[in-house]
Amino acid sequence: MPRPSAALRALLITALLVLAALPATTFAAPNGRLPAAQLAAVWHPDRDDHTLAQESAAAWNTLRLCADADGLPLHGVDKPGSAYRDLDRQRRLFELFREGRGNPAATPGRSNHGAGVAIDLDTRRMRAWLDDNGRPLGWAKAWSDAPGEWWHIRYRAGIWDRRPDPGARRGAPRLAEGSGGPCQAPWVARLQERLLAHGATGVGAQGRFGPATERSLRAFQRSLGLPGTGETDGATWSALTAAAPAGGGIASADAGVAHAEAGAGGLDRGTTACAPPSPDAL
Ligand SMILES: [Zn+2]
């Protein structure tokens, strides 16, 4: 067998280099076939099957924290597939559209719902609120497809400075190191205030979740026998909002944290533009 020519070898090497340089999204799962691991839940009052692709879900769940603060329950239409829509459902909706029995539907395999970056809003009030508040989180009608559908909104990557996903649970957002910024900062500040009330030292209340906050949160969780995840969940929020012990429960557990925070550049001044509602109010 003849050896490949130098030109052919150079071509093969170039092809390999080009493949290696392609972004991971080039190999993303096909439209409507996203694996569960690439999806995350978004809140709906009556159903638990609304999901979006991870980044758009994180942005949506963050935006919803601001909606909650404004007293607006923000969610999709009460139908399966109003957010992420798998290929089978895209095909069914396209058939209904072709038969003249449904709304205009994208060609199956080309829907932004199938990419997990679109959601159909439930009410015009939600749309008006989103027009005022959605852009900084990457959600706006301005860059959505389907201009004739007021309810259809799309997420655009690259606008929001990506943060941990606060999750679909109302009143008990998941906060982790890196949480902060629009809509999340007021909740981080609340967490920090509660940690301080429970005796933490070295934690600011500026609304940015840094290493000191994480250490204090772990110490708080362990002091109560909870798993020391360093992230808030329902049980942690319940414990945080319970009355603080008179003795300042975790003060000794996180001694020295102030130095670590200073070494990491300290806390920033995350925005606290919208105050979180009381969990009891949700
Ligand atoms: Zn839609």
C-alpha cells in the first residue's frame, strides 16, 4: 500500500485541527432530541414538565426571580411542549397546522422550542412585563422568530453573564458560588443576612456569592446536620429563615473566612434593584 503523499497528510492534519477548534455547540444534540442532561426545569404552577436547554433555563429562572419580586407569576402556557418541545410533538403540531387546525408551526427539527431556547407565554400581562424586564437576561421578542405570535419568546445567548441556575422552585432559589447579578443578587443578600444572623463572620451582605459565603453556608448546613453542599435548597432555606440561636451558632465554624474573602478580591457590589419577596408570600 503506497504511503499517503505529503499533501494528503497535511490535509488530514488540517482537518483534525479544524475539528478540534470547533465549539462544542457544533456537536450539540439535534433539535427536538436534547438528552435530559442538557435540559433544566422551569416553573409552572400546575405542571412539572416544562424544561429548557440549560443556559436558557438558568436565564429564565433568574428572570422569574424578578417577576416574583414584582408579584407576577411568570410561566408558559398550560400545555406540554410550551417550552422545550421534542420532535414527536413538533411533528404533531406541524400536522395540525397543515390541516388548518393549529397555530403556525415550525418545520419539525427546526423549531426554537426544539433547541430549548423558546417559550410560549401564558398571558399578555407576562409579555408586557417581559418587554420591560427580559432583555438583560437575554429574553426578548426583538430577536424572536414568529413575529405574529405575541406569546412566543426566544432566548439569545451572550447577553446575560451566565450564573448558576436558581432552579424552578419558587421561594427557595438554588444559590451557589457565582450567584449574583440581576435578579439573583437580592436573594444572595438575603442569604448573607441570614448567615450573619446565625452567627457567620466575614460574610458581606452585598449580594455576591463568593468563597466566604460558600464556606459559611457549608458550616451552617453542617451545624444543623444537613449535607454541607454549599448550595441553598429547600431545607437550607427553611433552616435559614428559622429563628437564629441566641449563641450565634456558626460563628466558630467559619472563623478565618474574612481573610479568605479578602484574598479572593472581596465581594463586589451586585445589584439589588429588585428586592425578593418573602418566601411566605409565594
Ligand atoms: Zn412558540
